[in-house]
Amino acid sequence: MHRTALAALILGAIFMGASPVFVRVADVGPFASAFWRVALALPFLFLWDRAEARKGMAGPFFNRPALVAGLMFAGDLIFWHLAIFHTTIANATFFATTAPLWVLLGAFALKSDAVTRLMALGVALAFLGGGLLVGESLSVDPARVTGDVYGLITAVFFGGYFLAVRAGRRHQGAARLTFVSSLVTCLVLLVVALALEPHLLPKSPEGMAALLALALISHAGGQGLLAFSLGHLPAPFSSLVIFLEAIAAAAFGWAALGEALSPLQFLGGTVILLGIWVARPRTGPSLPVPPT
């Protein structure tokens, strides 16, 4: 099961790594794209939840961690999309990749997962690799400081999301937790988008296609696979998915936007993979969650 969960984690990271490209292509503002990312995914998550419920795997419809996860992910999306629009993708990614630090500290403080020395070493290596991956593109610009701060706040919310999903998977299946938390996220983002966006609807078929891809690939696919993996893998290790996401984002940026990759970035990606290998879980049972 750990191998299956690890495969889901890697695939989820690839799916989430495509999100910056979709956000850039969608012709709506940051809050509108965040809202549509979740709203358009809800029907598909609902069907997944119904299939899980028919098999007796869903668990209770509501629990507190699902609510917290929804609120944390709303904060994550709001500030992540703001960061993408107010600083470079490299800066936004760099500051967002501090999320594993907050997960590590949170897991240690809450005693929700064992934090080993190898896990801490793996996180440190992944941080080094993340710095190498985006280091050449990082820029210090006073005009972009606000966007950089948004990226750091994104990391705090994303760290809280990991811990909440890990706790929620003790009582809910992956589909139900993803659907319920997404419903909470959607309601929060709707209020924010209505208050701050001049228009919610995309202006072109290409923009609509980008939003649909963002919903199906990055949210339903990426977040759903992440929720599944968090039922079987520790949160500190699983949080390293954000570094895999950074590798995927760089690859998608090269393929779709023509952003060149340097030898230093390839080295950074290699160091990240080394850190993940060092931090991998060795022993220990999965959480007592419904099988999915």
C-alpha cells in the first residue's frame, strides 16, 4: 500500500505542477481562477464520493479536519494565485516550497506523525534542491516583495492543509474528504471572488478550457491523489510533494511556455529526488482509515 500511495503522491505532484500554466492561460483574475478550479471539480468529486460510499469506504460526511482542510486550502489558493500574479513564478515557487518546514514543525508539535532524523535530513536536502531549481531565476525586486510575501503565506496555509488532511483521513475516505473540503473551499472562494473580481467568467474558449483543465487535472486529480496518499504516508514526507510539484512546474514551463532549463536546475531536481529518497518511510503501519 505504501508503494501505491507513493505512486499516487508522485502523480498528484505532476498534476498539481501544471497549475501555474493553466492559471496564466486562463483569462480571469486570480480569485476567479481559484474559484473555478474548485467549483468545476465538484461534480466529478461528488461522483467519486458516491462510488466510494457505495463500497462502504467513505466514512462520516463531515468532520472537523475536513472543515479545517477546506479553510486552509482556500487560504492557500488565494495567496498562491496572488503570488503568481504579483511576482515571478520562480519567486512564488521558492517561497511556497517552505511548506514542508511548517508541516515538519506542526507534526512534531502536535505529535501527529513521528519525525525522524532521516526525514528532517531529507527535507533539508529537498530545500537545497529547491533553491538550486529556482535559484537562477530568483530576483530581489522591491516592487515584487508583496508577491514574495504572498508566496510565504501560501506555504503556511499549505502546511496546515497537509496536517488537516492527514488527520481527516483517520475517519474519512479520500473521495469524501476531498469533496467536503473542496465544498468548503469553494464557498469561501466564491465570496472572495464576488467581492474582489470585476468579472468571473472567462472571455474566450481557450480561457474556459484552461479553467476546466485546472479543475480536472490540478484539483480533482492532484488533490484527490494527495488525499489518498495521506491516508498511508506520514504528512512530513508527503509534504515533499511540493518539491516534486516544483520539478513538474519547471518541466511544464519549459514545454508549454518555452522557459529554458539550466544544468543547475537539473542538479536541483536531482537533489530533490535524493532528499525524497532519504526521507522515505521505512517502517510503520498506515493510519486506520477506510480502504480506498
